[in-house]
Amino acid sequence: MIRRRFLFGALMLALFAVGWWVGRGRSGDLYANLDVFVEVLQRVEQNYVDPVKPADAVRGAIDGMLKDLDPYSQYLDAEDFGNLEDITHSRFGGIGVEVGVRDDYPTVISPIEGSPAWEAGLHSGDVIVKIDGKSSSGLNVEQTAKLLRGPPGTNVNVGVTREGEDGEHDYTLVRREIVTRSVPYAFMVGRDLGYVRLANFFEKSGAEVHTALANLRRQGARRFALDLRMNPGGLLDQAVDVAEQFLPKGSMVVYTRGRARNQDQRYYAAEAGADLTSPLVVLVDEGSASASEIVAGALQDLDRALVVGRTTFGKGSVQSVFPLHGQKTALKLTTALYYTPSGRSIHKRRPHPFDSDSGDDGGTPSDTARDTTAARPMFHTAGGRVVYGGGGIAPDVAVRADSLPLVTREVERRGLTFRFANRWMNTHPGSAVPAVLPDAAWHEFESYVRGAGVGTSPDSLEAERPMLSRALRRELARRSGGDAAAMRVALEDDRAFAKAERILDRSSRASDVFAATVRDRSRDAAR
């Protein structure tokens, strides 16, 4: 008890000292409020009905203070700080699998090529039923990742079950440093269209995009689609690196403005891009955020690319990380806002998180609300085209999201195409992915769907057969050729990509993509 009192007294002394230091030379408001906080903390520690750890109370107060600012400012304890550094550098110790949750169990979406999981033979669709001998039932993605990750060189035991096979498969895997890729795949579509998927902005994103573009050019690519959909962003310097590959040297990519003078920064293309003339379309949606919006906004403002898809998320704030003195913890704090070269703020102001009627949980409003440009401030690109501010990047060509028909939506929601593809590939080893789904596979799938309890008639299934068949082919391709093969199939029915492809097909120079858009709009208006 004496030791606890001593520690509490030391904590109080430290808080008073911090309050004096912060408050010196300023008005007494901050110091007076800190006095109130210390007194409340002392009363709680002495009088609350249950014992309260001062450190826990202070942590709760810090979390509450930061939550009242915005969703992105937060206190990082030692574990959180370490995880942030690992993610930023796109490396961690683990077995190399992407997991989701199916029927209350973590399930392998895909193994990372060359990882321990890949080498051991784990498959897309494997259900992880045990981790180190304990049931994994009920674990979410974060909990599963925490158990599978660990220091390189350590072991983890994983038990999996597989559709179409009896019993449980046990694997002892040795964790290694896993390096995630910003460009998981890039490939040719047709004769001369290069497709590049950029999934995030980590430490080597610019270099990976550079390599992907060079490889595609060697294969004959003369037109490009850069897919930033569902890309949550990442490192600012990598956003600049990616954008500058399409821009002349010295082009402004983005600038920031904050309250502190050192937060006003301008970022320019340091080198001339290797490709300044190829037609380029950037694909975005409501999941494109932060660094994705910087790239899309810069290329749009400078008339280097046509932006196609749906209005982006609107996360245009800068977070600075301040390691705390003498500790392994840090403060992540919003310190500035991003602006595109034309002066547009990327950031979308959202309702206060504590407003009871806001309903804001970090998600996105409906497509209709997001893609409305009425009442949004107008800006102009370098070539005089009108673009809109007010939060997020509004596309030059808006393409609404597909709405799945009833049966397909239920089948996809329950992961039945994913699970059936696992069963089919396990019972038909070596099968190639067909351009058209065979009747035998379709009829077996019909029985599988009805057996899973999806209430539908044979006529309903047949009416949605084209869409369901493509979803099945996508998952079969994932099992046989990985995510790149699955994306090739998915692009066959991708409305935004189809629009981009039509525009690029009629474009031989960078500026042609804008003319092609005008022709499309004129033709649509005449109908």
C-alpha cells in the first residue's frame, strides 16, 4: 500500500511538473485545467468504490481527449507503436496468409507467394480450425493475425480443414519476415492496355509501380489503367513517388497547411516521369483514401489522367507521429490538411463522432450522396477543366456501383461461390479454369446452393446464371492462379474498368482521354 501511494504521489508530481512546463509563458487556462484533472484523478484514486490504477485512469483520459479531436488522432502504446512501424515498412513476422472469417472460423483467402504458408501447401479456402492447439472458433481477423504473427524463426501450429476432404490437416510453420507488396499484380489486357493494381502506399510503392510499368511497356503496353480502388493510402512520400512517374520534373503534386508553421509544405516531382504521353485512366471509389486521393487529385488537376469511378473517401488530413520521451509509446496527431495543385482540400468534414444523430462510424455515405457535385466549390485544372472540391476526389466520369440481384447477393454474402470453388478444385485436381463454366459444374453448384438453404427456385438461379457463373470462375481462378487470375475474370464484368477500357481504346495520346469523354457525353445526350 505504501509503495502504491508513493507511485501515485510520483505520478501527481510528474503531472504537476508537466503542467507547469507547458503553461509557463502562456495564459493560465491550460495549467488551471490540469490542476482540475489532477484533483479529479486523486479523488477517484482515493474514494472510488473499487481500486483504480492511476496509469489506467490516465490512459483513459488521454484516449478520451484524443477521441474528441478526430478519428485519426490516437495514443499508441508500445505494441501499437511497434505494429505501426511494421505496417509502415510493409514487413512483419508471420506465415504469410490473408484471412477472412467464414462461418465463425478464420479462412484463408490467399497465401502470399513464397511465404511459409505457400511453401507448406496451404490453399485458398482452407478453414483454420486450430492455432497452437486451441480452437479458433469465434476469432476475428485481428485476433487471428495476432496469433499467427510473431518473431521470425518461431513456430506456430495450424490445423485446417478443407472442402471435399475428410479430417484435419496439421502444419507446423516457421514464421519468417513477410514483406507485403503494394502492387500485388499487374498484367496486360488485350493488345496494348497495361493494368496496374496499387493496393496501398508502403515503403517501396513507388519502386514497385515503376517496375510494373516498365514490365508492361516491354510487353507492348501503350495505354494504362491505374487501379486505386479500395486503397486506404499510406505514406505521403510514396504518393509523390507514384505520381511523379507520370509528371514532368518540378510539377507540384500536393501541399499541406496546418496551424504550426512547419506543417506548411509543398511537394514536387523530383524527377521527370518515364511516361509523360501514354493515355492514362485512374480508377477510384469510396474506398480510395489519403495517399490514393493525393495521386488521383494531382493527376486530375494537371490533366495527366482521367479519373473514373466514384467519389473518394475524403481522408485528406496529415497525421504526424511524435514518439514520447523516454518511452516506447507515441502520439499520432492530425497536424495539417492536404490540398491538390489546384487548391482543393481533399478532406471531407464529417459529423462529430459524439453527435448522437450523426451515425458516423468511419464508413461512407451512399454513392448518390457522394457523387453529387451540386453545391461543391469549383476549381480548374491546368488545362481549364472544371473539378470539384469539398472533400474527396470527384471522378471525371462517374460510374455507379453494380447492385447484385437478390440470389447472387445472398450467395456472395454467404461465401458460397468461394466455398464451392474450394470443393470443386479439391475433387477435380488439375482442372483448368474454363472460359465458360461447364454444365456439369453449374448443375453441381445449383444443388450446392439449394443444399445450403438458399431459398430460390430453379428459374431464379437460371436467370442469374451469367453473373453466378462468372463469380464461380473468379474463385476457381483464384484457387489455380492466385489473386491476379481472379482479377482477370472479375474485370470481365467490371463496369468502371469497361468504361476506362473504351476510353483508352480511342486514345493514342495523353490528352485524348478527355476528348473521348466529351464524345461519350455527347453521344449519351443525343440518345
